[in-house]
Amino acid sequence: MKILAICGSPKKGNTEFMLNTVLNEITNHEKELILLREKDIKRCTGCLSCDKTNKCVIEDDMQELYPKIKETDLMIIATPNYFDNVTGLLKDFIDRTNPFYETDVLEGKKVVALVVGGGKIENSKRVVDQALTYFIKAHKRELIDSMCFKALKQDDLKSNQEAINQLKQLGQKINELK
């Protein structure tokens, strides 16, 4: 199984920590971590070229990510909660997956969603329930798990043993997937 982990945070902190904690537990599968902050991903211009060709005409780092997205069996998407939504980085990434919209290219592939925010957990759950669930359904994927954590300061999760245990258990659960 191929796993692609997408980190939507513009800085190194809790979001990347969540992903690394999960990924460190996964030993049975091929895995790759993509830090969107290190990629040059331009905004979708709404030109609709991809509606006709299923290919985006914008030349940037998304061109290298498209084959990885197609080949992956499980995508782990992690984002901080920014104003009860995904970050701008992750939103640009989501928008640029439009070439797969209304196709069967990603049908049935699995997704795990991780969200961390400084406010109420309910607000981060709204990020999963609204922005991420729609993205997943639009590509005919399957959300197999989601977790939301509260952390305000950049390294808060590193001292939250309960969160660490939950993330490790998620990694072990993913290990068992075929």
C-alpha cells in the first residue's frame, strides 16, 4: 500500500508533528510526507482547461504531485484549523485537484483527516465535516478515520501524551490495512 501524507501547515509545528507521529508507527507500507509549505503550488485560475483534458495547464510543483496522488492508496491530510477551515496552502492544493473531479481516478481510495486548532474541538471537527469531507466525496474517496486535537502554541502536542497515544494507535491501525 502506498501512503501519501499531506501537511497543510505553513510552519513546522503541531500539524507536522501529528503526521510524523502517525508515519513513524507505519512499518508495513510505502509512505511519503509532502510539506506543502516547501512546494510552489499556484492558485487555480478557474480556466476550466482541466474540465476538457483532465490535466491542469499550470506549470508548478502540482505537476509532480499529480502522479503521486493517483498512485496512492491512502492519503493522510493534516491541517491546522484556520478560521474553522483548512489553511490557504491546503485549499490551493485541494483546488488544484480539479483534474480528478467527476472522474473515477481516485474512486475508493482511502483518506484520513487530522486537524489541530487552538479553539474548541467542535470547530476543528467542522473543518473535517465540511471542507475535507466534501473534498473526499468529490473525488469518490472514502474517509476511514479523522482526529481533531486542541493545541494553540507551536509545540503543544509534543507534551500531550493522550494525543500522542491516539496518533500512534492510528498508525498501527493503518499498518493493518491491505
